[in-house]
Amino acid sequence: KEKVAITKEQDALMKLIVEAYNKHQIPQDVAKKLLQEQYSTEENFLLLTEIATSQVQVLVEFTKNIPGFLSLDHEDQIALLKGSAVEAMFLRSAQVFSRKMPEGHSEVLEERIRKSGISEEFITPLFNFYKSVGELHMVLEEQALLTAITILTPDRPYVKDQPAVERLQEPMVELLKKLCVLQHPQEPQYFARLLGRLTELRTLNHYHAEMLTSWRVNDHKFTPLLCEIWDVQ
Ligand SMILES: CC(C)NC(=O)n1c(-c2ccccc2)cc2c1CN(S(=O)(=O)c1cccs1)CC2
């Protein structure tokens, strides 16, 4: 059985990705707001809009720190960000949700999200996804790499130079694979389960697009940044 070891380069890459991931956490005060007073549906929706908007800003900063990203074609950089924003947001949500929270906090958070005007047929797959990510008990390095891998998906719409994106994503996938073997030696299929979450994420894109149209119908307001990244209005 060949000895799996992280090379010096891989260790340097991982440190860069984790550092970027840590630097760009969501301002806790915004997420904490969701846990405070009892809000109406409209106020919960506005809070989610605020949290989602701050998350997109966090996502852009994290992405800019992915080694090689800023050397990609500029239009491709935009195409990758727009193509991955929803997935990165739901991955982040799942990671926030699956984190150990003080007693009763995740129930309150779940309640607030359920009472935010999001249609039922979207809430179910959303919480199924949060649960399936939570069951993986990902370590920080895995979360950061999985987010970078999601952003560096070559086959997003309008990406011109896909091979250039593949050249950035490939080493991250290789590194994540090694990490999984080292972190979960008793679970050889763990890496495959992680990648399976990325497939599940793509289905949430579809639900999110459906949700957006239903919100536009009953004229919910989004921020300019969310309109920009989600191509609405
Ligand atoms: C952490 C950030 C990325 N999470 C977030 O914004 N959440 C969270 C969430 C999950 C765990 C902890 C805190 C918040 C649940 C939901 C969203 C956003 N969306 S949304 O983007 O469709 C939306 C935007 C405006 C109205 S609805 C709906 C569902």
C-alpha cells in the first residue's frame, strides 16, 4: 500500500487556501442577528438577504486569494464567480449550520430560515443538504478546499479557457483526495462522499432559480450585489 504523504508544495497550497478561508468568515454579528428577537417573515427574509449579500462579498475576497485565480482571463473570473456563487453560498450555509452551536441555536436558526418566505418545496432539499454535509464532519481544510474546488469548476456557462481552470482545480482535487485518506483512514469512500455533495449542490442551483422567480412574483427586494451575481432584474 503506497504511503500517502502531502508534498511541501501541497502543504503550501493548503495553508494559502485555509488562510484565505479563515480570513473571510461571515461577520458573526449578522448571523447572530438571525438568532435574536422574534422576527416577521419579511424581517427574516431581509436578514437572509443581508447575510447572503455579506457572504457574496466574503466569497469574492476568498476567490481572489485562490492561487492562480487572478491570472485567469478576467471574463472567465467573472463567469466562475457567477457560476459558483449559489453553490458556494449553500455550501457555506451548510458548514455554518453543521458547526457546533450553543444549545438550541440551530433550532432557532432553522425556524427563522423556514419562516422567511422561502417556498416549502425548496426548504426540504435545502435542509437535506445541510444534514448530509453535517454528517460528514468535515475539517476546516476540507471545507476550504471543497469551496475552492466548487469555484474552480471548468464547465460553468461562458467560461472560455476551460483547460486553464482545470489546471487550477486539478491540484486542489488531488490535495483533497490525499487529505481525506489521511484524515479518515478508516473510511476509504470518504473522498467520494465529499464529491457527491458537489453533485447534490448543483441540484440546489435549480431550486434556487425557481425560488428567485417565485420571489420576483411577490416583488421581494434583493440587494444590487445579489441581483448582479444572480442575474436577476
Ligand atoms: C451563511 C450564508 C451564506 N447563508 C445564507 O445566506 N442563507 C442561509 C443561512 C444558513 C445558515 C446560517 C445562516 C444563514 C439560509 C439561506 C440563506 C440564503 N438563501 S438565499 O440566498 O436564497 C436568500 C437570500 C435572500 C433571501 S433568501 C436562502 C436560504
